[in-house]
Amino acid sequence: MWSNTVNLTVSTPNITSVRPTTAIAGTQITAAGTGFGASQGSGNVWLGSTYGVVASWSDTQIVANVASGSKSGVAQVLQGGVWSNTVNLTVSTPNITSVTPTAAIASTQITVTGTGFGASQGSGNIWLGSTYGVMVSWSDTQIVANVASGSKSGVAQVLQGGVWSNTLNLTVSTPNITSVTPTTAIAGTQITIAGTGFGASQGTGNVWLGSTYGVVASWTDTQVVAAVASNSSTGVAQVLQGGVWSNSVTFTVSNSSPAPVISGLTPSTGGIGSAVTIAGSYFGSTQGQSTVTFNGVVARIAAWSDTSIVAKVPSIFVSACDTSAIFIGWWDMRLVAEIGGQALVIPDIAAMSGMPVNQGLDTSAANIDLQQGAVAWEALVNTLAAGNTVQKAVDDANAAVGSFYRTITSWPIGRLAQVKFKVVGDGGFNVHSK
């Protein structure tokens, strides 16, 4: 038989409100209601997809943090083996919508946009390429960070509240050398390195030439120009950018300068004073004690680099006394022969008009040798031999005669001339250009 009854109220947990109802892992949630129990005891609180981390507990309020890794679900209180009603709780997870730029080098600033990153970084982080990025700023919808030194191609990804976002590809370019010119040099020589991934500017990059860093002259993403350092020795050429070294190319540093090599002249013909550009290699970055000669005569230098020299065509000077004098020059040079203080003037060979010849110069056919255009010269000599006594007297070294003029009407333009004059008498004979 049952006794009489006495009313007994058994409270069950009931949630009246949850704030906030949208959160990320680590967010503090306040659940208000009744029947939670004066203390937690064996009670617990569910936030999202797993138990929350309890911060405080009373019969009408529970404060707890969303656990790392939790996802959207419900808020619910467990007490005395009884679950409360449920309230929807959205746990935002990071989601990337764009990455700008998607190709970079180490230290490049990357902007990642999306949602669910969290109002502040907290325990969050960002992966750029093959390692974590260097944080600049963080908001719930945008993260700005720099690609870390040494990072390589990989993905961009955001970690927040123990949950990783989706991934987007991120290409991290590393330096690659395709050519080094020249590969043998002396200290001070300017070296051109071509390739990719050097970076639009040098930044923290550097270039290794031989056994030490080179002296950078210019830097682009595809070309680095630098001079070999004074204390360098044979080794490799290599580019460093963003903490990553490029491939290496064998590089020889010579103790002595390689012999200069001429590859071209521009223009290939010209008169006295004309500027001639000499292209080639191993000229040396500066002139120093080096010279350029034309037929043994030193030229005046207008510009000098390791691969190009600009020189002015000099006056050609050949001296002789009681012997033969040989002149080799270009078709448009002006020659002056001096005999005993007087001058034999041969105007521009291109025109060949008005040639005064003074006593003391034997211009007989046997002593005038023109390697090209000889027919015109032989015709001239024959004319002289059959001409007036003044012209004939030039064959006589002792004849006291004055000057006379001779004319050639058909000289082959552009031909190289080699003319030999026989000097007679006691006077010295000089030939030079003017």
C-alpha cells in the first residue's frame, strides 16, 4: 500500500537564450536559462558539434568557449543526465574566396579574402606556399601576410579555431639561372646573369660570383648584372632571393685577363677622325693602360667597356729614310708626304685629283706599287713618262724641278690601297694622314 504523497519538483535544464548564436572556435558563449544546477557537478554544455570549454556555471547561466575544431550545430545543456532544449549555434569555419597575387617570391605581400577568419588572429595562422606566412593584418574577412623566406610553391590556407580553411594554389617563384656571360673573368669584370624568379627588384637578394658576393649594378626579374669582387676566386655564379638559392653555374675567376677578342667593327670603313665601335669581349671594364691601334698608330678613345670600345681613327704616320715606305689605309684617307720640309699632297683617294709631286720622290713604274686599282696607276705612270720635261724630271733624283699635278679619273671606290713609294736623295720621307 502506498503512503500519502508529497509534491516533489525535479528541475530539468532549460535554455532561454544563447549569445552570440554565431561564433568561431574560441568564442565565449553565454547560455541563460533555468535548472542548470548551482554548480556544474556532472553537467556539461554542448556548443556546435562538441562540448564547450566551461568558464563559469550557475543555475541560470553558463559561460563557455567554443572548442577548437567545433563546427555548426546546437547549444545544449546536460545536467543530472538530462539534456535541455536546443538552440541553433553557427560555428563559422574559415573559407577563402581569393588570393592576390597567386604568384610571388619570398617577402611578397599576399592578401587573402574570405569569411570566418575571426575578428582577430587569436590562435589563428595562415599558410603561404610551403610554410606559415609572416602576419601583417587580420580581420574576419581579410588577412594580409608576407611569404616567408625559404617558402616554395604550395597553397594558401587559413587556420582558425583548430579548423583549416579550403586551399588555393600559390606559386612561389624561386630563382633559376639560364645563362652567365662571360663565364670566365677577372676581378672587376661585369657579368650578366639571365634567368627567372630573381624578383622585380633586388630587395634582400644577392648574387654570388666565384667565391664571394658580386657588386650588383642592376637587377630585374630576368636579369642581374654585377661585377666580380676584387677578392673573388674561381667558384660558381648563383642568385639568392627570398632566402632561396638558385641553381649554380661554374664560374672561373682568372688571375690574368684573357686575351681580348674582337667580334666586329662598325663602320668597317671611314676617314680620319671617324668613330669606330669595336665589339668583342675581355676588353676590361675600364681602359686602364690598354690602347687601340690602327696600323700601329694609337687611337683616341671615346668610350670603353668590357664588350665595346669606341675609338677615333687616328692619323697614319710611317717614316723612312733612303728606303721604301709602305702605307696601308682606307680608300677615303688623305695622305701627306713630307720631303725636305715640303709636302707631297695626295687628296682623298675617292676623288684623286690634284697630286703635286716634288723632287726627291721616284714615281717611276717600277717604284709605284698599287695592289688594287693598279691599272689606273700604271696608266698614270705611262702618261708621265711620255709627258713634258717637268713630269719626266721626277724620275731623276738630282733634277731641280718644281711641283706638278697628276689626275686619276677612275679610282675603285671602297677599295683598300697599298702604295709603295721609293725614296731617293738625302731627305727623309714621311707619310701620314691628314
